[in-house]
Amino acid sequence: MTTLTATPAWKELATHHAKIKDEHLRTLFADDPGRAKCFSAEGAGLFLDYSKNRITGETIRLLLQLAEERGVTKRRDAMFAGEMINTTEHRAALHIALRAPRGIRIKVKGADVVAGVHQVLDAMASFSTRLRSGTFTGHTGKRIRNVVNIGIGGSYLGPEMAYRALRSFGDRSMTFRFVANVDGADFNEATLDLDAEETLFIICSKTFTTLETMTNAATARAWLVQKLGSEAAVAKHFAAVSTNIEGVTKFGIDRANIFGFWDWVGGRYSMDSAIGLSTMIAVGPDNFSAMLSGFHAMDEHFRTAPPARNLPLLLGLLSVWYNNFFGAQTIGIMPYAAHLARLPAYLQQLQMESNGKHVDLDGHVVNYQTGPIIWGEPGTDGQHSFYQLLHQGTKLIPCDMIGFCQPLSPFTEQHDLLMANLFAQAEALAFGRTAEELIAEGSPVFQTPFRAMEGNRPTNMILANTLDPKTLGSLVALYEHSVFTQGAIWAIDSFDQWGGELGKVMASRIIPELSHCAEPTLSHDVSTNALIIRYRQMRGR
Ligand code: F6P
């Protein structure tokens, strides 16, 4: 494949960028009254207004040309067809099969996978229904009221984000907790006030080997056996979700409570697989199914909508525009919905683990920037914290602003305030405040340099009717495919995570060294050696 920077579209984009980089959104809007209409698109229940970006029609034309030259559509079709697009692990990346309706056939290595997906979904539905209705009881016959999800990374962020996002649809008589960190404080806090007789642990791990999860699972097991006084209790208080059924069985989890998934589902693309068991227990099988239908609607939109109206494609290309041409290092995700508090963290793994790569598919070190840093907080909280830097700092930080027209809380009058803030922030970021405007408003002249806001800060506005399960599915799939688009432009493998896995290996080496007797001779760098020795001393070893 031609190097990205040598493609005709890239070169044209570079020239075009030099020409328009200083254009102000004020001018772009003044020059084109039809801009808001022209730069907006709709699909799968989501509306995207991307008019407050530093773009012209020519920018979009060239970005779409770039997508064509980089074969984004071809790669997308390969993904949907179950081809081994995760080349470094020789795997398909087929999360779209997780939400394919019953009866559709999608093949991996010649065999249909959708029937298997629905078998697991049915088993999850039956388990969730028995649990929610109280038919499934614990070891002492008590109803299960607490669910503790133990998992990390993709086996944690999705379940926790979705549980919070869909709280309004959840069973309020049940308690849900999420344990990820190997710091024992995480498990301790999550279980301190729980009655073991009413508690179910779901151990989520694609590999069932991850240190944090295995440690917390063992702690949970010991906690339960100690509280209930019997090993036999484990069968009634543990469920597991994994691709490693052998590992789960060895741990001693009842076969009836094991839910599988497949190597073609990446951890960060797994919240709609059995990894979402806690979500299904919280909101019920029908709502889970509605969430899957939202995912599927966005899959279909991505697969069939024309490029110029294709939401994930546009979102991905805009990210490339700022990342590669404006040199923006980060993208902010600002959901104006308290229930989406964990969406930025979820998208952080989705995007940074997928596109934080420095070699292309041929193994060559790239000569361009890849995945941006993703971060964010819900609005309006962020406004009283870091928005100052967004408005008046020296860095360009494009932001995705996300809002919902219908309130979910009974305090409906507050919703207008929330939405007014959302619209006002995007407006202020784009248009700023000039010195003339400030003086006309009576601001003292000496203050104007400090109070003036340059504006020209780009935002995408994503609007939906309400934060319901279906919308959540569409929203997550929107970002999954935007990440895919960016990875395809950069020609990187968005589905492996070798860097993340290195950390797992490095820690295993140090674990025995922390106890003085196990390995007194240290052979790390001098800094790491000294830190280990200091730690040993402070722990009295
Ligand atoms: O550290 C990287 C990673 O492999 C993630 O990709 C994954 O989501 C997480 O660890 C947890 O892995 P597992 O589900 O196998 O426990």
C-alpha cells in the first residue's frame, strides 16, 4: 500500500490545510447561511451537527477522497465479511456479529457464527430472568440481590459504563458493583456492606488469565466460602464469562453458569457479548435486546449510508483532520448526561487501545501521527473545571459534545438548563468573544485582553432523543466504526494490543522480587532496583 503521506488526497489535504487553517468559524458561518444544514447528517437515531468544525466543503470532499484512496470501504466490507482483518493475531474482528439479528448468517472460516451468538444470548436471558425473578437463589436459598462484576479493561469498562448509562431502565431493588483494580481496596469497598448469601460474582475475562481479575476472583471465592462456611456455595454464587472455558471450569464455576464468547471479539468491543451479562441482569433481556438493535442499526448505517452522510466515517475523518493536519494531540468527549459519566473512560480504551499504534499493517514504523489521546468528563461538571483551558488555553482540543432532548429524571425543568449549557458551550467555543463585543457590553478596557475569547475551537454536536438502551447501542457503535475508519486511514491494526499485554508480563517478573527472600538479587535498571528495595524496607522485609 502507498504510504499515507504519499497519497494524492493527503498531499491535497496538506495544501488545502495551509490555505484554510487560519479561517475563523465566524467567517465560515457568515459566508454560508446554509452551513448548519450542509454539515449535518443523521442515522440510527443520532443527529450529528459537524458545522462547527474548521472545514469547508472542499475539506470534506478531500477527506472522503482520502477514505476512498485508503480503501476504507473495502476494509469495512472485509470486517463485515468476517475476514482476518486483525492480521497480527490472525483473527476476524466481528463484533458486528454480536448484534446481528437471528437468522442472518455471518461466517468465520466458513462457519456461521450468528446462531452461536443467539444461543449464548438465550442462555443469558434465561439466567437473567431467573435471577431477576428470584427463581435462581443462593446457597442458603436466599434471593440474589447483589451482583459484583469482576473484570478489567474491556471486561469492566463496558459493563460499568452501560450499567450507569441505563440506570433509569435498571432494577432498583438490586445492587451492582464493579471490581477491576488489583488494589484490594477496590474489592473491599465493593463488598463491605454486602450480604454474601445474596451476592453473585460474575468473573469476566476473555482470557481468564489476567492477573487482576484472577486475583480478585480468588479473593471473592475466599470471601464467600469464609462467610457461608462451605465450598459448595461457589456453584450458586459465581458465574463466568470467557473464551477460556477450560480455565473457568478449573476455577470451579458451575458449567450452567458459564457464558462463552469468541476470539473474534476484542475485549474493548465486547460489552454487547456475554461480557454484558451484568447489564442484562440490571435492565432485563428486552432492554438488552433493544441495545443490540441500536448497535445493529448503526452497523447497517455504516455499511450502507453514502459516504457524505455516513456518521462514523465523517466522525473518523474529522478526527484524522485535526490529528494529522492541525496537530491536535487530544480529543475531548463531553456527554451532557450524568448517566454517561463513564463514557469518556470507556471510549478512552476503545480508541487508545485500538489506535495507539506506531507501525502499519506491513510492520513499518509510520511517519505520521496515529490515535489521539481521548479524555473527558460529563457536562456541566467539566465547565467548572477544565473548560477554561478549552476556551482560552493555547492548545487546540476538538470536542465531541453529546446531548439528549428528553430528560430521564423527574426534575424535567432542569433539563433545559443542561441543554442550554451544552449549546452555549459549543457556541462560545466556536465564536468566542471579541474585544469589541466586550467593550460594547461595558467591560473595562484593561480587562479585555484577559476576557476576550478567540473562539475557533471545533466541536461535533451529537444529539439523540433520549438516553435509552437503543440509543446507547447506536452511540457506542458510532464510535467503534469511527475508530475503525481512523485505523483504516492510518493502515494500522486496530484490533491488537501488544503494548497493553507487555505490562502484564513485566509485573509478573517483579511480583516475587517484592518479598526479600524470594529473589534478593535484582537486575532491573538502578531506579527500579532502588524502588523495589525501598518498598521492601518500608514493608519491613
Ligand atoms: O491489558 C490489555 C487487555 O488485554 C485488554 O485488551 C483487555 O480488555 C484487558 O486486558 C482484560 O483482558 P481479559 O478480558 O482477558 O481479562
